Amino acid sequence: MAGPVGRRVTAAMVARRAGTSVSTVSLVVNGKSRGRVSAVITERVRAAVDELGYVVDHAASSLARGTTDLVVLLAPDLPNPYFGRVTTGIREALGSRHQLMLSVIEGGEQPGADDVRRVAAFRPAGLLVHAPSPTFLDDLEPGGPPLVLMDAPGFEGRAATVTFDLEPGVRALVAHLAEAGHTVLAYLEGSTPSATFTVRRELLARVAAEHGLRVLDDGTRAGLTLDAAADVSTEELPRWRAAGATAVVAAADTMAYGVLAAAHRLGLAVPGDIAVAGFDDLPYSQVTAPSLTSVALPAEELGRAAAQRLAAVLAGDGDGADAPLLPSRLAARASTGA
């Protein structure tokens, strides 16, 4: 039986129909009845909800709580297919408890404190912040929404974080390149300041030195898009090759695609004239020409672990349980002769 035409069905009406209290109705419809409401009463409430056509008023609930059920993902490059996989993991972990809102940072910059202040107006339950700027926590005002930082090496101990263990993947990449006979590597850095990019560059240089390889320390940077990386690489490839580099490692797969495009423009064979590798292991990396070698970073696992950690924070578990580092691995493909 439907509710009265033109009249909004309320929780009080459901409670009267089910013969229980409004607070009990709230527990049932918000999925919090387990262990607190008997199975018989739970079924009576659900039957009343169906009969009356009751719909939870999330806006009113948010006003009462002072927050919404929104979880906001702040990231600099949401059009990147990598984030499609991250959001899949987040949504799986959040389930029906929260709605996920995506917030793209203008100009591809790293998330900063100003971005948090802007989304705080929506009164989110919590924030997931991907690859924040190095000064993110220093600039953040106290009393904001609970948050978890993703892919944020160096922030451990200062905030709840979920990040990658880059060492296994980088070590495997360097060993792979050394075995192929490379002795000098060029590195294409991302133009936006990010702790994870810094760690990738420094770790590559350190592990390469352990294997007797050298990484050109010239600070070449490009935007995170294929076009931006292609333009920079078209200019830099002749210089890199003149300096002895026979392989280029890019800070992200989208940038490595630009290196492949630049090699094609210049008539260079990959991997015959120059080998190319990246980070992330995007789905497209399997179908580029040639297919791209990449340090695989598990995107879905990152999203899932971050959402689970945020849930722990929201449940009052401090900064959440200690989160293990997510392991990286090497996906070796044709761009490096695999």
C-alpha cells in the first residue's frame, strides 16, 4: 500500500505502522540494527517501509548530525584511467554506507589545504586525499573533516595514510634494465610537487647506483598528460641519447606514453634505439605500441584500503589500524625488450 498522495511519509508514520519507536526505525533504515533490534521487529519495520513507500531524508539526517554521508576524493588527475580503478576500490569498501563525491583539483595541481576548505562546505563525513602537496598538513586548519592520505610517503605518523611499497617494483625494474645491458637512464619527472614522485625518482637513482647504473640528474619535468610529456621528450631525447642514456623511465605511465610518441616523431625504434618504462601499469599500457613496461601500483587495492581506513577513523579508532604498505611489482613488456 502506497503512502498518502501528496503527503510525505515520515519515520513517525513508519514507527506507528510497525508498532515501534522512531529511533528503532532509524536504526533499521540506516543499517545499524544488527545486535540492537530483534529480527522480528526489523522485519516489521521493513514491511512498514515498503507498504508506506518511506524514503530516508538524507538532508534532514545530515542537518541533525552536522555532517552528510558524503566521502570526498580529492585528486589532481581524475580523468586519468588510474583513478577509475581507485574509485572502484573505494566504492567497493564504502558499500551503501556512504556516497562518493569526486573533486578534481584545478590545473592538475596537488591537493592542498585550500581544496579541503572548499569541499568542507559540503560537510562531508570524511576525505580521501591522493598525493597531497608536501606542505598539505602544515597548512591544514584543525577541526576539519576526518581524512586519509593516499600514496603519500613521508606523511606516516602525522596522519592516517595508505601508500605503496615502491622498492620491490623499482628493484625489479632496475635489475631488468641492467640485465638488458643499460648503464645510463634518463628520468622524466612530473611537473607537480608530490612526495610520491620524489620518492620514485630518489629510489630509482639509489637502486640504479647499487647496480652500477647512472640516472641522469638533469631535473627534466613535464605535465602528467601524454601531449605535455611528448612535447618535452621530443626536445630532450636527442640530448639524453647524447649523454649516453639508452632507456627513459617516466614518473607515470601517461608520461611514458608521451615518450613513446616522441620516439615515434623522431624516428627512434623502441626498444632498439631507446627503451621506455613508467609507473602505475594502466590498462592501456598493455596495448601501446610497443606495450609499456611499468612498475605496477595496485590502484583498486589503494582505494579499498583507504576507504577501509577512513571507516576505522570514522568509527573512532584513532587514525585507524596500522595500514600495511601495498606492494609494487614489475610488469615487464616489449618497450624494454621483454
